Amino acid sequence: MKKIAITMGDPAGIGPELILKLKPYMEDENAYVIYGEEYILKHASKVLGHNFYYEKLKNIDDVKDKGIYLISLGLKGALEPSPSSGKLAIAYLARATADAISKKLNGLLTMPINKYFAKASGFSFNGQTEYLAFADNKSSFAMMMYSDAIKVVLATIHIPLKDVANAVSIELIKEKIHLIKSYIPTYFRFEPTIKVLGLNPHAGEGGVIGDEEAKLIIPAIKDEDVLGPIPADTAFINIDKNDIFLCMYHDQGLIPFKMLSFDDGSNVTIGLSFLRTSPDHGTAYDIAYKGLARVDSARYSLELLKAYGY
């Protein structure tokens, strides 16, 4: 039996609805622990017409058998987008993360938060990925977008595009390569073919369109068993199931990923002491509590935890 945590995310978004829609995929031999508030689940169940049964717990140590459980923090907040809803999302994330770090969980599925309202509530990180690494005391970590069709790892994550060139370094590229080489065979049980993308159009084209490839990327990969630098505009034409693309910045990896796997992919944080997954989309405030949220990415994220949680 695995103990898998699911944070509610921003309660003004589609996180509560996705949890309800995950119920058919939680009827197995594992224990699923939701971190959220009972009044929010009851509201979502009433509005959406779902029957959702769970057992209430005070802490994770009370889980003794398979089933669906709820750990409530006893917090009140708004069900519309606001710093209040952002504060709830971060509280659930913090509690579940602490339990994961304490080895009381086999995996963590985080529902989406809104970065603006999280920041407005006092959250000092650019995203959940950065918070998780900080809380877990991991300096080497990466955001990986994972699906059966395509897998990408980001060298830089949530930073403005104008800052990317200064953030990329030989050391950073080597770090991500070594992280992929150590983490993927151990936890996902396959040997990856690492394809390193260039930063500039056409991978710099011999330095005519930028010299980061010559100065940074080529020196970083020259002694590594990887391919690159590959121009980003042709890198994704032919994809093997074991390919992992190391992308220099956020949209370089997420645009092809979401084109191919928006409904059946997951955001995975590699380098942590536990496996964390998340749907590859945001809070979708505009469709919250309307029954319109698609559960596919959340389901895929849950299935990864069932298969690979440790």
C-alpha cells in the first residue's frame, strides 16, 4: 500500500473539482490523503453533484488502511480568486510537503496554485517547484514535463525571458545533465537519451545569432554522453520514447510538450527526496465549479505516483 497525498491547490480554481473526478482512480489498494478543507469539498460536491466519501484524520500517522482520507487544517478562506485563496493553497502545500519530507508519504500530487495570489498572500517563491526544493533542502532539482509521447527538462524555470541568457551557465547545464542521468534510471527505470537544445535560433548558427552555444553549451556537454546543441525548431520532429530534451528556458520546452500532451502529461519535480507530480495546467478560475474541468492530466499525474512513488 502506498500513501499518496493530494493537495487541494487554490480552492477558487479547479483543484477541488479535479479531486472529485479522481475518485474512480482512487478505488484500489492505496491510501489517498487529501490536504484541504471539508467545507470546500462539500461545496464542490453539492455544486457538481458528486458523492464523495472520505475519512477525516488529524494527521498522516492515522492512516492504517487503503481508502480516501482528508486532513483539514481548519482554515477559512475565500472561494473566489484572492490572496485568501492563495494563502489556503500554500498552507496545504506546506503541510503535505512536511509529511513527504518526513517519509510518511510515497508521493505528492499538487493541484494548481495561482502565482500572483500566492505571492500576494506572502509566498516568496516563483512556483511550487521552487518551494518544494527549498523545503526539501535540495539545491539540485529540475522541472520535468513527462508524458508517454514527450519528456522535457528545463534548465531554467520561472524567470523572465530577458534573464535566461545570464542564468544559463556551464555549471547549470552540467548539473541538469547529471541530475537526469542519476534520477531517471533510478526512479523511472529507463536509460534516457539526453538531447540538449540550443538557446538561440538555429542553435546560434556558428555564432552568427548568439554565442551562448559556443561559450556555454558546447563546453558543458563535450565530455557528456548527450546529443547537442540541437536547434529547438527541429528538435521535436522525431521523438523516441526514451528521449529527454534539456531545454534552456520554460516555453522552449512547454510549448511542444503541451501541443503533444496537454491532456495526458504531468509536471514532475526531479531531484527531491520524494516524487511530486502536478497537472500540466493552471487554476482555470474561469471554469471553476462549473463541471467543465478535464481530469486527464491530474489522472495521469496520479498514475505516475502509483507506478513510481517511493
